[in-house]
Amino acid sequence: MAANNSFIGVFDSGIGGLTVVKSIVESMPNENIIYFGDTAHVPYGTRSKRQVTEYVLQDVKFLSTFDIKAIVIACNTADSVARASVEAQYDLPVFGVVDPASKRAAETTKNGKIGIMATKATIASHAYDAAIAKYNANAKVFGMACPLLVPLVENGRFKPGDIVIETVLREYMDPLISEGVDTVVLGCTHYPLLEDIIRGLYPEINIISSSVAAADELKRRLEEEELLSTDEGSDRKYFVSDDADSFLRQALIFMGDELGGNVEQVELD
């Protein structure tokens, strides 16, 4: 059985999963965290299901070499297409981003019309459609693949008043609004950085962050299992499969302050 003070293993195809880490740190500041960003293979969102699954199992294999009590798939694409493979091969509690965000959206919507903004692979998987249906069988889901958002966010185009990102967001959001959605899920871990802009452009829409929902569900489950850390303070370790310096430069944008740990580059088998 996992010990309370073991690490929570979090992984993503790159840097976006840090928004999940940030949410975990904010809600559970004493938890020990190991983060792996597969920056050598980013992005997952444009790759095939077979390729994503191969990378995901490699990521989890690396994290499992540490003393971990839970795995968090901090990538909507990976969670959508490869979670079942992880659960089949590893005897560890596995948490994702899709189900918690789907549950929150299903419970939040007033008119039953929910928009999903995500990568092409996540939309094609229909994972959100299936998950939302579990919690609200009458809900109607409208998916919108948003391929331009990740590169814009990673290039710092996520501040209110930036005409480039606002124009692109309107291109993606307006069709969802025309369908009558009252709730939109930010189904990519990069997108929480766009939440303030979206709220400014569409104040009447309920915005669900998959990163925040995932951290909240993780906390609830750890409390249930009496697995919350009993330590004061936390230990955080960050690993990437490509250039550590490049990751570090962008990481502070996503975390908003100090990482609380060093970044190390590793080579996976």
C-alpha cells in the first residue's frame, strides 16, 4: 500500500501539465510531486492513438521507478486515448483530466449544451462525449478542435487585450456560442492560461478548467483513502525528455512562481 508521503507522479507531453501541478500545489501544498514532460515528443495532440499510447506507457514506466502513490495523466489527449492501457498495465491509482472536468460540466450546465475546446486527437476520441453522458445523459456535446491555441500560449500570447489570441479565440468560440452552449470545458492543460481572456469575451459562459477539476478530484480521492501527505512542506522534482533549459524558461509562465524543484533531462528507453 502506498505511503502518505510518497510522490504523486504527474506527466504530460510537454509543459501544459504544469497547470495541473499548479492546481495540486494550491489545493495540497504539502504533497510531494514528480513531474515528467515528454518534450522530445511534444505535441501528442496531432499523433495517432497507437503512437500516443506508446509514449504514455513509456512515461508511466519512468515515473513508476520512483516511490509514487498515484499517477496523474495531466494531458487531455493522453487521458482520452491511453488511460485504459495505463490502468491495465499498472497497479496504481490513475487519475486523469477528462472525467473530473466532464462531471463538473455535466453538473454545471443549465441548458444541457456543453462545448469542448481541445486538441484534434482529444475531440476525435469522443472521450468527453462518453464521460459527460455518464453524468448527464441528456446533455448535448459540441467539440471544437483548436490547433492554434497551444503554440500561441507557448509564445506568450495569452494576455487580455492581445488582439491575435482574442481573434483566434473568437474563431473557435463563436461556433460554440451559435450552438447555444452555456458551459465550455477547457479540454487542454494549456488553456487555463486563456481563462481570463475567455471570461472577458464571453462573460455569460461557464468555464470549466480540466486542470482545476483534476486537482480537486485527486484531493477528494486522497482524502477518502487517507493518503494525504502528513509532511510539512513538499518535495518537487521535474524531468523532461528534451532540453531542460528550454522547459525551465517556459515553466514559470505556467506555474506563476517558483517551480519548487530542479529540472533534469533524462533519456527514456
